[in-house]
Amino acid sequence: MTSPLIFRALLGLLMTLAIPASLGAFVLAGMKLRNEGGVNYQASGGFLKWLFWGALLLTLPGLSTWLVQETVPGASQLIMAGTSTPYTNGINKVANDFVDDVLINHLVPVFAAALVFKALLDQSQGTSPLGSIVAAMFLLGIQGIYNLATGSWMTSGAYSTTDLLMNAFNYAADTLSPIVGGLAISAGILAYVQHKPWKSFVVTGMGFLCATGLWTLVKSWAGVTLP
């Protein structure tokens, strides 16, 4: 039974806006990162929530394919809604142009510049400027995160959302953690030379360098098999 045209049009509109909305969710994740303290995100805070919503919206086509394979009633209309239709062509162009041009190329740099200015104000008040700097770097890297997510991180099927998030974690553990670990150890050496507390920097650096090993160790303690 074919659903009414108005329902197909609304479904097509939602599927069309899913990809631009995912980029908007990543931008909100960067803003929440600063609100939660900047350097450390809260385990149940808005940063992880907006990352999850961004990943979910980005992988809706893969989830739709899995639902069709499982013969879920009406799932095939999700695939049809995700394709170009006469009543969503204009909206699709406007949404993509807004996200790519206005949001990513114009608003995000303004937000990042404001955070850098906030870092200077934090430093002038004697507080750490790292929170604002980290959030600004995350915002400026959203386009690169999106390219990785739609490239090597993207899978299709029932686990497309969780696979994307797990691939993001593996990228952070394998690529970003060694860089952070090296910087932390360098900070520890500098603090040692200046006769300042240095042990926490060294321990933190070693922890980041061993992030993948620590994850494997925790999995072995829990007795579970995970990616």
C-alpha cells in the first residue's frame, strides 16, 4: 500500500535534512565542549550527546538499508525518501548551501575566533586558556571530521552508527593520543627544568601513549569481546 504523498514528502524532507543536520550537531558538540570545561568533557554531558546525534543522522542511509534487508514494513520508503525528489530538490540545495557556506565557512570561524579571544581573557584573569583553545580547534576541524566520517569511518548496516563512533575512538586513540602524550611529556620535562611539579605531566603523557593498550587491558578485565 502506497502511503499518501504528504507523508512521503515529509519523510523525504527529513531524510534530506539529515546530513546537513549532522554537521550542525558536530558544531553544537564543539560549543558544548567549551561549556563543559574545555579540556575535559563530561561523561554524560552535551558534547557526547551531540556527537552521537551527529553520527546517527550521518548514518541514517546505512540504517535504512539494514531495515530494508530485515523486511521491516515501510522501510523501503526510507530509501526512496533519501533519493532526490521534485519536492525536496530545492530544499536540499538550500540546506547544503547553508551548512557548507554559511555555517562551516563563515559562522564556525567566527565562533572559533570568539573562543580564541575568550582564551586571552581567561589568561588575563589568571585562569587556563586551554579550554577555549581546544574548543576552537575542534570547531575549525569539523570539516575534516566530516570528511573522515563519510570516508574511512563510514559503514553500512545495523551497526553503522556504532561502527562510526568506534572508528572515531580508534582514530583518537591511534592518531591523536600519541601527539597529546608527546606534548604532555614535553611539558613535564619543561616543568622539571623549571623546578615545578612535573610528575602528573609525565604520568598523563604515558597514559595517552598507552591508550590503545589500556583499552585492550580493560576489555580483558571485563571478559568481553569488542571491536
